[in-house]
Amino acid sequence: MFTSIFTLTMMSVDRYVAVCHPVKALDFRTPIKAKMINVCIWILSSAAGIPAFILGGTQTKSGITECSLQFPEPYMYWDTLMKICVFVFAFVVPVLIITVCYSLMVLRLKSVRMLSGSRDKDRNLRRITRLVVVVVAVFVVCWTPIHIFVLVKALVGVPETTAIMAAYFFCVALGYTNSSLNPVLYAFLDENFKRCFKDFCLSAKLKGEKVSGSKKIASSVREATVPLENTDGTRKPA
């Protein structure tokens, strides 16, 4: 969860730097720094999971054994504090960063379009705006239910009925669905990717047709070749 959210947040920062600060982007957006950022994201995500790794355990209630975090007393205080921290740092802060970055990108592109009056700039603005709206909307829709569910359960208390637990696991699955949707959104809402993907498919198709055509020509040549010997082994006259 943390890796996906932090990666999406850094992607928004990367796009913001590329659009709003193109000169600084030459030094910031390098393959080495991209690898370093990815390593830092994984380290930070792993660090966020350390409490669950250390405090994880099992407890038995009414003859049912379940996995849970073994917080020290007062249990409810530490449990609520952790869930609030996850809600703030894994949802509220990333949403704010993503929204601010993409909003500044749209404003920047809009100001450039007004100065240049270019239709290409206008088309880029619409494309970026569409990408912003879709990415942020999908992120919020996928992650809001589980964060609200966990927060309400921690602050108010919710009976663990079958229907409520089914809703809980559905919210969990919905949150992780965001990770599988992000590549699709960034790929098929990006004109460069769609063009390259189309060229790749056409290239593969043309290559296949070329190979098939070569096989047909070779087969035709073999069929048209006249044997130089008779069936009894004697050579045919020239």
C-alpha cells in the first residue's frame, strides 16, 4: 500500500518539475536520481511496516484466533493513534501533494497557452487536465472507503458482523485495485504511449506478414523447381 501511494506521489512531483521547472528538471530528472528515489520509497515503505512486523501477533476471542497488533496499554490509545497516522500520512498528505502538483501544472500550461495562443498548447492542456482529473479521482475513490472505514472503526467502534466484514474486505480490495489501475491510466491517457504502442503493434503485424510472405515465396520457388533427374536416376536432357 505505502509503496504504491508514495510512488504515485513522487510521479506527480516529477511531472510538476518537468512542466513548471524545465531547467531544473535537466538536473533533477536523471536515471540515477530516479533509481535513488525508488530505493528511498522502498526503504520508507518498509520502515512504515516495521510496527506491524514487531507488534504483530495473534489473540483468541470466544474461541476464535485472529491476527492483530499487540499494542501496549492503553491499547485503544495506541491503536487509534496508529490508524490516524496512517490516514494522515498515507492518504491525506499524498492527496494534497498530488492535487497541488497537478493543479500547478494545469495553471502553468494554461498561462503558456494564453501567451502563445497555440492549438498544440491547448490540446496539451486538455490532455494534462484529463489525466489530472482521472488519476486523482481514481486514487480518491479507491482509497477513501478503506481509510474512512478504519478511522470510523477506531474512533467509534463497529460491530464485526458478516456484512460489515464483507464490506471491509471489499474496501481493502478496492484500495489495492488502484495499484493495478495506475499503469493503465498513465499508459492509455498518454498520447506518446498510445502512439508508440500502436507503432509497436503495427510493426509486429508487418513483421509477421513479411515472414509469412517470405515463406510463401520460398514454397512457390520450391514447387516451381524442375527436377534434373528422372525417377529411374537418369539425368534429363537440358
